[in-house]
Amino acid sequence: MTAIANLQSRALPAAMIVGALMLMPARASHGDTETPRVRLGRWAGKLEVGPGMNAAGRHLRDSAFVGQNLRGAVFDGCDLYGVRFYQSDLSRASFRGAHMTGMILGDCKLDGADFTDAVINGILSDGSQPDLPLSAEQFMSTRSYKRKDLSNCVIWGFEGGKHA
């Protein structure tokens, strides 16, 4: 399932929502934990993974970060296609200008993360976290929102087909 943000009580004036799906929030059961691990994709190069890591501009395609502390990590300008973040702490991480289409998020902390000018069309949820914890402010800072292109997005928080 593709998912982006909880936009309860938010307006999307003149947004292109072709291919978007508006849903009410639902809760999935959490509890399944995976063994912490890192798998770097073939184009990632050498990278010291951990809090505050700097992966700016890298092609992290098809990498996996499971159960990792990545607080304050920098993913600015990264190609994150097919990257899987699961049960990881991404608090205060920076995704400025990152291309996140096809990225998979599940059960991650995103408090204070910066998504300014990130392309978020087609972020996938593994189902453990049906309403991704992007705040409305984080969502509205993205390039996808600014361009009014919400194609291939599932947007949570709309009630009865109307929005405020």
C-alpha cells in the first residue's frame, strides 16, 4: 500500500490527485520485530551507518535499514528508490531534495525529520504503519505537495469524502 501523511483538517487547494486514494485512518497491530540489520545496495559505496551518518547525494537504491538508530542522519539529494526503512529511528533526519518514490517505510520514528523539497510520490508502507507519521507541516514542505502533484499517494485523514 502506498501512503504519505495524515492530513486531517487540511485543505489541498488545486492539488492534482489523479491516482491518489483518500482513506480514513486505520490501525494495524504492531509487535512483529525483525532482527536489526543493514544491507547496502550495490551503488551505495562505503557508508558508516549510524546516528548522524552523512549519505547526502548517494544512490542508496535497494538498501535496507532494519532496527537502526539513524537519528540526525542526512539523506539530502539521495536516490532512495526501493530502500526499506523498518523499525528505525529517523528522528531529526534530513531528506531534503531526496527522491523517495518506491521507498518502503514501516514502524519508523520521523519526529522532526526534514522533507523539504523531497519527492514523496509512491512512498510505500509495509502495512505496519498505515498512517505514516508525517506531520502536515512535513508533508506540505515536500516538492510533491508544492507542485500539487499527489499522484500515486494514499492520503489519510479525510472523512466522508470531504476535507476541510
